[in-house]
Amino acid sequence: MQNLLHNLNPEQLAAVTLPAQSALILAGAGSGKTRVLTTRIAWLIQTGQVSPAGILAVTFTNKAAKEMLTRLSAMLPINTRGMWIGTFHGLCNRLLRTHYRDAALPQTFQILDSQDQLSAIKRLLKAFNIDDEKFPAKSVMYFINGAKDAGLRAQDVEAHDPAERKMVELYGLYDDQCQREGVVDFAELLLRSYELLSRNQPLREHYQQRFKHILVDEFQDTNDLQYKWLKLLSGQGQSQARSALFAVGDDDQSIYAFRGANVGNMRAFEQEFNVQNLIKLEQNYRSHGHILDSANMLISNNSKRLGKNLRTDAGHGEQVRVYEASSDLQEAQWIIEETKNLIAEGASRSEVAVLYRSNAQSRVIEHALFSAGIPYHVYGGLRYFQRAEVKHAIAYLQLMDNPHNDSAFLRVVNFPTRGIGVRTIENLQGAAQEYGISLYAAVPYMSGKAGSSLSGFVKMIEGMRFETQQMALPELVRVVLEGSTLLSHYAAEKEGADRVENLEQMVSAATQFVSEEGYGQGAPAHLGPRADAQAGAPIVNADGIEILDADAPLATVMSPLSAFLSHASLEAGDNQAQAGQDALQMMTVHSAKGLEFDNVFITGLEEGLFPHESSSKEDGGVEEERRLMYVAITRARKRLYMCFSQTRMLHGQTRYNMKSRFFDELPEESLKWLSPKVQSHWFANKKSAWDDAPLNLGSDNALAQRMAQKAGGGSGWRIGESVSHGKFGEGVIVNIEGSGANCRAQINFGSHGMKVLDLSVAKLERLGR
DNA sequence: AAATTTCTAGTTTTT
DNA sequence: CTAGAAATTT
């Protein structure tokens, strides 16, 4: 036990050893949050306060869950099985699999990822002849998910106008469709298990008694439904003893409001759970002083905070280096120069991160890195299980497990092509709708040539199902890849090599899955739960309720195939760093959350970009952007660079932005401006930018014309120049029209908006930057 | 059914 | 500008 607790600072120690009551831990960036969480669990078990089966730990990503598990098994000699550690969605999946009958789901229900959900909605809209101009699939999806995340079914949503009424109606129809097909979307996993627990008293009480301690990571990212779910499971507000909810979070790092996260849950938790134990972890073990000072001062500009200030023992370190570029190309060039310097000083490339607000910004930088021959890795983009060919293979597997999944049916019924065209499908859909059955089930009702090609497809699926009956999962996958002719189809394609490789990889993914999830290597993949499940389960309590086996629960509850399909939907595959690769790391600020690097570049710090213009419209938007900036700053250990550009290509046209307001919110003494007056000489700097620009100006004449235009018709002002106005404050000249006395300039004053001013009248001052 | 053209939107993202 | 979807042609 000494071992467990030693090296904890006083606050961490206090948090770890709190009594079994509700607790809120405000954990600043780099304050050892994960450590506290895992040590808390280990301590609870080691001191005999709770058995592993009494622990429920919730995270937001699979990666975090995995890390927690790894760290725990390193700390504890006992096995970690029996503990429930996972994402909200993973845990709900487990719950619903176990109690599928009570939840009114088919045993082999399948999970839609967002792509699947969107196409399911598109299909619904088509089937009901909805005007997709008025009701775009995306907004319908947004509406449905919003309602579900708030814990509302269609009949619970209040509609105020006809359009909203239609939305609600569509929501209801969508749920019907999902139920018919035996599929659930992500939000449904949460809502369905919430409803299951709230309606089924014995079941609820069983779990409430079982989980003595519930621990939640990244609490600031919970949405309303997740909070309600926690409240229900912890038995809050009920007379009998309730479980202790231990919530860890940082309100300053809440950057997911746009997808339903509600920071307010922290305050609500504090009040509703009558939290007596509030501990702030403010000691930062990551960043040097100047970096931390910057973060602290910046975030102090936010009004709604629970209050927290990071401190460090690491000393001031170096100042934050700030650079103003004339163009996005030059910005990229500067990043390359500085990176080269860093590497020359001995930094490893994987310890250099380039952060940006939006993905579009990566192109220019990537291009420059490529030209400079610096290896880099861009985060984001398509994950393994989202690739088209993999999704196709998954669809075949889904059909074998649950033939009523119409999405899966439509995806592969004619892929690879087997002469089943649009007409045939339309007829089939008609029949299915008429009888209220799935497409698969409607196939026998089809006659003629179309009917026989369709039943050929069905026979193929049935055949594969029969053939693989006794097979283990990896073997089954192999058979399906070949039997579906997916492999031969891609092998015949010119550019299909990568796709073939991805498909091949699925067999090893299945192998790995089977061994990690505790299925016997040879266990038949789709014959219900684990073969030896009888030995340890199911447990039935006094009320006759089936209770989960504490060991390897998934394996006792669902077949390897079903489990693998869940896994494919819930864990789309690696998107995070591939360790060991010595490449510069590029990512959005959002995906940098939770990571840290010795050297960090924050790029594109311009008004409109960061803070992003569309977020300044909604209230609280700028505060969220500021938190985003806070996250960005606190990623850096030793060196932090910030840069912005006067000119930027966006949506095919050049934009002139002001430097970000965030610069005004940073401590001057922590900043080192590297480019005080580079930009007074516009022409001098323009040259390099023009050389690389993909502009084909045709002739010198055109170039001269363009430059004259840019220079502003001899008005003395030029486009891109920073100016100051008595009423509107700082701005940037975006355009100049006319000449002489009629010369007017369009100026972007940021928060004061875009103005067109008469240059002969307006009192403008040149900004000496 | 594949190839080609036209249109259109365009923060952030995990499950 | 430019990727991805939708529409249209071959």
C-alpha cells in the first residue's frame, strides 16, 4: 500500500483516499488525473473496501479505458476481470446484450455508426418521400441525436411549429425502422439502457447494489443523458445506500459542447449529489512556467469557471515564440525552419506537434513538410473500420448474424455487382414495405429474373452461414471475404492492392479480438455465447433475473461474431499516434486533447479561424474557443510556438485576417515576438509567396495590373494592411475600390464586423506592427 | 454499370 | 480551391 500511495502529492493523496462519498476532482491539465483515478481504484480494492466487481469506471474513449486497465493490472496483483471499465457506449452495449429481452431487442442487435445512421435516415426519407431540401438527412440526424442525448423519445419532444412536428414524426419513424431492423445507433445504446434501468426496478437495484463505486473520467464531457444515466445507476436521490460517484474533470478543458457535452453537469453534480469532497489538482507536472502563465492568464478571461490555477515547480523555461507571417505559405515555411532547428538541437520529430483549429489548414503545412523531406504523421481521417471495403465485409458478416439489417443488405446486395439493379431493389423495397418485413425476408416474394438473382444472393449468405457454423471467428472471416467475392473483386482492380491488404488485415484483427476478449481460440463464432459459458453463468438472482457473470462478461453474453461486430462499430480503429514512428505530429487542437509534447506549434491564430468565426455567433462560443486555446497551450512541455498569417487561402480565395484576440489575453512578458516589422515591406515579402502560388497570371502585364490593384489605386493604403479606427478599433483592409477621391476600402474590424469606408473621409491610422 | 461531368458545401469528433 | 456526392452520359 505504501508503494501505491508514495509519490503522490498531498492533493492527489487526499483525492485517492477520500471516503466512499460523492467527490468532484477538478484536475487541471497535466496534474496526474489518470494516475489519481487508477490509484483510487487500486486503493479501494487493496484496502478491502470493495471487490473488483463493485467497481464501475467510465471513460470517453476506448483508448482511455484500455490505458486505465493496463495501469491497473500493473498496480494490482489480482485480476482486473469483474471490474466494469469502459466507455459509456461499451458498458451500455454490455448491459443491453445481457438483458436484451428486457430491453426488447433481438439477441443479435447491431450497432450503427454515424455513417450507417446517416444512410439509414436517407433511406427513411426516401421511403416516405420527404423533401430533402426542407429536411436534409444531416439535420434530421442532428435533431434525432439531440433529442436522444437529452433523454427524449419522439413522444416526449415538444414541437412548436410544423417543421418541428415533421422532425418529431421522422424521429418516431426512424426509431420504428431501427427496431424493425434490429439495429441501434450510438445515442440509442445510452437511451435504451437508461430506460431499461429506470423501468426495471429489480434490475436497477441489482446494479445499484453491485457497483459500490462509480468513477467517471472527463466528467466535463458528459451530456445530459449520460449524467442522468450515472444518476440512476448510482441510486442518487433514493432512500437506500447509494454508490459513491467519483467524478474527475476539468471545466476549462470542456471543448465538446458542440456535440452535446454539458459542462453544467459539474455544477449540477456538486449540488444534486451534495458533494462535500471537492479537490483541486493544480500542481502541473508537464509545462514550464511561461507556458503555464500563458494558459492561466488566457483562461482567466472566461467568466463561467469553477476556478483553478495551475502551478509548476519546473521554472520559467523559455518564452513563447510568436511569429507573424505574410502568407500561409510563409507560415508553413517558418514552421519548417523552426522544426529543423529543433531537430538540430536534438529534439526527436515525434516530440514536435503542429496544431491547427481546422483540418483544412493542414494541407499547406503538409505540402511544405513534404518538400522539405521531413517525415510527418497527420491524425484524423478515415479509421480502419470505416473504410469502404472493410465496411462491405462487415456488412456481409452483419447479414449472417442478423439478416434483417436492411442497411447491410443494401450495401452489399449488389456489391460486387451481380446484376441486381435499382429497379429490382425498388420492387423489393415495395414488397418489404407492403408486408412490413425486412428486405431479406421479402426476397421469396419476388418472382422472375430479378427474383432469382435476389434469391441467389440470399442463398449465398445462407450458404456461408452454414459453412461457417463450426468455425472460429478468424476462419469465418476468411471464408466470408472469399465467399462474398470481395477479395477477388478488389484483386482484379488496378488500384485495389491497398483494399485487398485492408481486407486481409481483418483476419488478423479477428484473431487478435478473439484472444483479447477471452473467447477460446477455437470457439464457434456464431453459435451464441462462449462454448463453456455454462460453467460460470448465467446467474439468476432471487427474483429470477439473469445477472451477469463477473468473469469475461461479453464472452458469456454474446457470440464471438456479434461481439466482433460491436467492436467494429464501437471502436472504429486506431487514429491515435503510432508510437515508435519518428515523425512530426500534425493534428487539430481537438484531437490533441490528452496528449503532450516537448514542442508545440499553434498555428493559424487569426480572428475568424481561431477563434473560429462561426463559433463567435453562438453564445458561449468564444469561451469554448478560449478553452480550446487553453488545451492547445497546455499540450506543450518545454517549447511553445504560436503563429498567424496576414494572408490565407480559404475556399479558393485569399482572406485577410487580424491576429487572434487571444494574443491580447496572454502575459506580455511570457511572449517573444520574432517578427516585429517584417510586414511593413509588403512587396519584398510578396515575392516568395507569389512564386509558389498556383496562380497563372499569364504575363508580366497581368501581374503588374494585379499588383497595382492590390496596392489600392494609389490611395496610400494597401490590401492586407492593419489599421486602427476611432470607433471600430483594429481592422484589416480586405479590399480597395475606386481611385483618388472616390477611393473606398472594405475593412474587416473583427468583432465590429465588415465596414466599407471612404478613404478620403475616414480617419484611419496605420498600425505599427 | 462504369465513366464522366456538375454541383455544392466548407469547425471541431468519439462512440 | 477541392473533395465528395449527385446527376448525367456512354
